[in-house]
Amino acid sequence: MKEKVRLFGKKYTLPELQEVVKTNDNPDIEYLGEDLDYICDNSTVEFFEDYRISFRRRKTGDLADLYIRRYGNNRIELLYVYHIQRKKAKP
């Protein structure tokens, strides 16, 4: 899959992010967890599951949620990325 995802200013392919999920040893980002958000299982459309995968930027603590769709035939599709910047401490 050639699709690239931009997390914290750096581009990753979905297979690269899957490797981060497996090993969690990337120096830039940390895998925080995965949640199943939605399942579509009816006769009118192809079966799929939507997942939210959470990452944290190790350097700043900023968060990002990556939303993907997994189909029954092992196909993966990027839905969108949601970034959450950590608030700066007030002096």
C-alpha cells in the first residue's frame, strides 16, 4: 500500500505504522492503543470494521488518532487522522 499518513510532521505508510503497533520501539512516536469504533455487517454493503489507533509524539506529548477501515478481505483503508496538540504550560 503506497498511501502515506502524516503524523506529527512526518509521513508514514500504513504498513510502517502497523510495525510501530507491533514493536512500539519507534523513537519518534509511541503506540497507545486501539479501539473498535464501528462494525458494519449487513447484506447490502461489504463487511468492514472501523478502528481508532492512538499515538503519542514522544518528544512533545502531542496525541494523534488514526482512523482506519478494515475489510473482511484484509484490505485496509485510511479514513482520517485527528491531531491533538498538548497545551503549553503557562509561565
